[in-house]
Amino acid sequence: MDHPAIKLDHVTIELGGEVVLSDVSLEVQHGETLVIVGPSGAGKTVLLKTMAGIYKPLKGHVYCEGEDWQDLQSEEKIRLARKIGMQFQKSALFDSMSSFENVAFPLREHTTMNEQEIESRVRECLAEVGLSQAQNMMPHELSGGMKQRLGIARSLALHPEIIFYDDPTAGLDPINTDILLDLILNLKKEHASTIIMVTHSLLCAYKMADRIVLVGNKQVIVAGTAEEAQHSSHPLVRQFVEGIMEGPLKWD
Ligand SMILES: Nc1ncnc2c1ncn2[C@@H]1O[C@H](COP(=O)(O)OP(=O)(O)O)[C@@H](O)[C@H]1O
Ligand SMILES: [Mg+2]
């Protein structure tokens, strides 16, 4: 493949009359795990959704698999979006549906699979995240870690090539955080997918990232590998990795 999985070319995003991201250029390569860090309110979720074609840039272009989101008609957009798996903040499960039905949902919406094929794919996905026993449980009966894993199972259902995770370990205890991160790493190995992940946790970033980027002051700064980020001389990256409130990096 000769184009990056995702490319942002001089992208400016304005929401509610405010510029959230200004003149951002960034490429994510196939098979890469890119981790996005930054203060809360800095625009990490906005950056993810921009990559996924959900927010339109005021200026610049966003390419997914070499295609400019802006050039696509709605049917072509849906085709491209099927290559993407999304695990939103707080897992966004359907509360009135069982685990099974949550995972079946995208298959029912986006494929012509019959009931038997759906059942078989749902079982595969639940097994991959260790939730085979929980297929008839409702979301409110699941622990925080199980909910996150169910969200991941659902995002895997359509065999995505690129998976977006928005702070998947938020609110989890250290043991469940580790379990979840190991699961994500294993799934990545198995499926050779590209991963773009937001996290509030530097430890998580260091464990997962091929490359770390920092979102702050409307910019996106490539901090490099975990090693490079820790030794970066960029003032915003330095301030963030050292966790200092006072400095050029603006908190929400
Ligand atoms: N749909 C929206 N409309 C208007 N403003 C938004 C919208 N989504 C996010 N914002 C604003 O953009 C900024 C970045 O938000 P967000 O990406 O959610 O931050 P975080 O880094 O915590 O994920 C915030 O100031 C937020 O209020
Ligand atoms: Mg966010």
C-alpha cells in the first residue's frame, strides 16, 4: 500500500465558532500504533473524529486510505467507514441490548449476513475479548473492564483495518487497565490493524505506542517513540511528560 492509513494535510477544525485544531499535518502508517495524549479539553477526541471523517475541516484535507473524506458521496463514505472500528469514550453501548445484540448490531446494520452467520461472528468476537460467558448479560450487569471489552468486541465485528480507541482505560483499576491493554496489543498482532488511541495516561502511552503525539494549544506535536517523548526538548512535550501545571501548555 503506497498511501498512509490516515493523513491530515494542514487541517484546521472549528467547532461552535472556536478553532480547536489549527493547521495540523500528520500521517499514520499502516500497522502503526499511534497514541494521542494531551490535557483534557485539548482536542484529542476531536482529532480522532476528524481522522474518522466525522468532523469536516474548515481548511485542509483529511485522507483515509488515500481517499479524501470531503470528495466522497455518502455511499462511498459508508464504504470507507466500514474499514474503521471505533471504541468511543465510555464504550457507548446500547443499554437495552444484551452483549450478544450489541455486537450483532453493526452486522445487522451493515451486512447482509443471515442469522446463523451473525451468531457465529458474534461468538468469535466475544471469545476474542474473553466474554463468551457474558453473551446474554445486559450492559448494567457488566463490570467497567467487561464493558470496555464488549465495546472492543463490537468494534471488531466488521473486521476493521483501522481501530480508534478513545481513552479505553478511563476509570479502570490498574489490573483491569493492564488486562485491557494486553488484549488490545494481542488483537493488533492477530489482525495486523492500525491503531489510533487516545489516552489520559502516560504509562499507557509508553506501553502501547509506536509513536506518541501530543495535542495542546491547538497544535499536534509528534513526540516520537516513548523513549523520544521522555527525552523531548519540545517545551509543550516536556511540560506534559513532567506533569507541570505552569508553562506554555494550556489546560482546560
Ligand atoms: N461538537 C462540538 N461542538 C462545539 N465544541 C466542541 C464540540 N466537540 C468538542 N468541542 C470543544 O472542542 C474542545 C476539545 O474537545 P475534546 O476533543 O473533547 O477534548 P479532549 O482532549 O478532552 O478529548 C473543547 O473545548 C470542546 O468544548
Ligand atoms: Mg476526549
